[in-house]
Amino acid sequence: GAVVSQHPSWVICKSGTSVKIECRSLDFQATTMFWYRQFPKQSLMLMATSNEGSKATYEQGVEKDKFLINHASLTLSTLTVTSAHPEDSSFYICSARLDNEQFFGPGTRLTVL
Amino acid sequence: SQQGEEDPQALSIQEGENATMNCSYKTSINNLQWYRQNSGRGLVHLILIRSNEREKHSGRLRVTLDTSKKSSSLLITASRAADTASYFCAPGGGYQKVTFGTGTKLQVIP
């Protein structure tokens, strides 16, 4: 139990386009999900906390207008990278909280050309 | 938020040897999780230890937790080349968000 999936697992897009990444809790409901970003050879950095039915809370330095987060249901949160640029190329990982535990998705690798 | 800091940053051992890595954190926790990340891949959950537990085993993994010292250790016994990866701890629980340290990069030499 407590499986989190992400879709797509990898995506390549042109500069200036928008990309949507989905995070789903498959067998549980999650009122809170988290989005992380990881640049090559660096640690995971928390970007934002996604709350079902309300606005996301962004970490300092993360542009909320660039990284749009929608948590419309108890099993789905989406991260949309708007007007993506090569510097947005990264590994994006989500996690979902169930009770006192956090379960991570497998990640989405975004490459912006 | 909760953040774990792993130590050492890098560890290189021969296949068959044991690998020990440590995690320290700053505030009270309900549980602590260890994850493995192979290069360019997602996080793989290894083991969760709750705050009322002192030691937990899973296969070749042994995790200890000392809440008085706010530290945990992960021991991998009889290491294999396939264990080569980065290892992260995630102290957490409750409703605090988890942030990650830089991890321990383990290299197991065949």
C-alpha cells in the first residue's frame, strides 16, 4: 500500500512551452502533497507544499507564477512548469503524506531544449 | 520543517564489507525514513523506524535510532556493487514538511 505515481516519467520539451506533471496517490487519499526538484549531483530541494482545495505554499525563492500547482482532488496534484527554459531542466519528485508518513513518487525528468 | 543531514558525504568500500552512514536532525520526530537513490533515478524507500523503536532490520539493512541524540544510522551488511547509490534520511512525521540533506554517496567497488 501507500504507492505514489508520477506521470510522465520523463519529458522533453522546447523552450517556451508549458509542461504538466501529475502526482497521484494510488491507494490512499492525501490532503497534502509535496513537490521537490533535484538538479544533477545535488540534493532534493523542496519547492512547495500542495494542499487539497487550497493554494499551494511555496518555499522561498520558488516562483509561484512559473510553477503552478493544483491539488484538485485527494489523489491528484499537478505541477505545471510554465514557459519552460533550459534552466528548468531537472528531476521533479512529488510525495504524498499519509498520517505521519511521507511516500515518494518515482520522479519525472524534465529536459528543456 | 525537518531536515536530515547525512554523514559521511561520500563512502567507498570493497564489495562484501559493511557500510555505515549516519543521520542527524534537530527537532522531535515521529519517525525517520531512509531512502536510496540510484544515479538519475527516483527515491526508493528502504526502511521506516518509528520514534519508539531503537533498532529495525530489513534484509541486509539495519537501522538504529537514538532520539536522545537526534541521530540515526543505516548499516548495510555484506555490501554489493548494486548498493552503489546515494542514501538520504528523512526525519519526519506529524505535519512537518521534510527537507533533505546532501545524502551519503556510497560506492561499492567490486
